[in-house]
Amino acid sequence: MKIWRICVCAALTCSLLACASPVQSASLTVITWNAARLEGTDLEGFGKYVRKIKPDVVVLQELLDKKQVERLIQQAGISHWNARLSNFSKDSIKKPSKKLEVAILSPHEIGTVFEADPYMDADTKEMHVREVELRVPLFVPKDQHRNKGLRGWLWVEIPTLKIAVAAIHLKSAGGENGKRDELNSFKRENVVAALADKIVNDSRKRKEWSYLVAGDFNVAPGDVNKVGVDLDLRCKAQDQCLQYDQTHAILSSGLVQGLAMRNLTVGLGRSFVDPQYAASPIDNIYATGPFFDETSKLIAERSAAFGSDHYAIRVTVGTEK
């Protein structure tokens, strides 16, 4: 597995006595955007929006390689930012043009970075950061464990904010519903379940840290025909299949003991431009931890698509301070 590190930043020095210990900001702004392989996208327009909003984190999906990230940050006018890019190489073995990566960009200094990969055996030898194997946790029914999906997640920690950010791009439904989408839903659930398990275990060790999960879920929380809360539910070929996808419930409904994340994007409406899909965002941002427990203000915004087939989604949370 190869993860690129792209960093253009000024060197900062200080004495031990002059350096303050990390503190959390009174507000936090996050943008998630499916960039559609940067095919026909307006990067200058997106950059103008980013510079206006001044986010702490930007999570991107459907990027292809390092060169695309470099082009994006240059044309967006944020070349001084830090960026990390995944390399889920299993995607590109047979169809390089279908290779889809996720990236996390931030003006803040980035600490620990790793990629959870469902198929570590397909990785390249070059490795810039720590990698882990995505393992489906035991609470997921055994009959769906082998459907791990092609992509895991990219995990980036921002020490000055004490926030860990996970970028995901889950398996598409391909326009299907019910029985035809059930195997896809297993792949979505397995990736999110493994990530939920990681967040629970990490938060027990670092109670002062907060966690964000952002990206393209490829299922909307408001799609009542798909979204359910029962991991054991199975479709029957002869019957209509409803509420078979537990992706959102795994993060938010207590299916994982010790975890009930808050969806910051519910109610924004459609995030996929095509009007035939549910009027609920498939691009979502979930949050948990002490920073979000203390916040009392939320701004959620569906911005322009900037030439993509997904709208950019922005949320800002803050305290009264």
C-alpha cells in the first residue's frame, strides 16, 4: 500500500517554555465533497469557496492519484495546506481508470496517519505511513464477513485540535434497491462496523479526543426503504426487501456498544445532484467526543457542486465562547 504525503508548509520553531499545550478550538468547520475524478470540475470555484469558509478539514472522494491532489490544491489556491491521499490498490488491479481514492486536507499540522485496507495483499511495497488490515468485527453476522468491499478508510489525526478524521467512500448501490443491493449493503456495513469498532476502542484510551467520519456513504439516512436498525435482517428473493441497510445505524443507533455518533448533515436534502435519488444526503459527516458534546451551535450547508455530480457539504459546530 502506498499513501502519499503532500505537505507545503512554513517551518515553525519555539522553545519548550514558549510552546503552549494543544487546546481545542471553540469552533470547527468541515467540508466533504465527492470530486468526481476531477472530470470537468471547477477547482478555482471550489477553492474560492474553501478560502471563504476557511475550514479546518476538507474530506474528498473520487480522486485518482497524487498528481490530481497536487493540481487540486494548486488551482484551489491552498498549496500551503497539508494533504494525505489513500491508495486502495485493489481497486486498480484490473481497471486502473476505476481507481477511486479519498483524501484529507487541512491547514493544521497533521499527526498520525494510517489507512485501513480490506486487501493488504494487493498493496505495493512502498509505504509512507502505518497501515492496518480492515477486520470485520465479531458483532457483524458471520454470513456477510467475506463481503469487505474494495475500500477501507483513511485516518488522519490533528493533534492541535485533538480530533481524528476518517474519510470513507462506501460501496455504491448502482441504482439498485432491495435484494439486488443487499450484497452492496453488506460491504457498506462491514467497513463502517470496523471503523466504529476502532473509534470505540480508541476513545476508551484517549477520552479527551473527538472523532469525525466524513465522506460518500452511498446510502442516505432519510431513505426509509433502505435504512434499518437490525443487523440480522436478510432479504428473501420472493419478497419485497425493506430496511436492509444498517450502515447509518451502526454509527448512530447504539448497535455498537459505547458509540452513538451524531449526524451533522441530516436534513440538508439531496447531496447527489441527480433528482431521482432520495431527498436526503448520501454525503454525511458524523461526530462524537468531548468537543462535540460541548458545542451548542451547528451550521449545515449544501453548497454548489462545482461541476461534480455531488454537492459540497459544509458543517460548522461551535460553542458560545
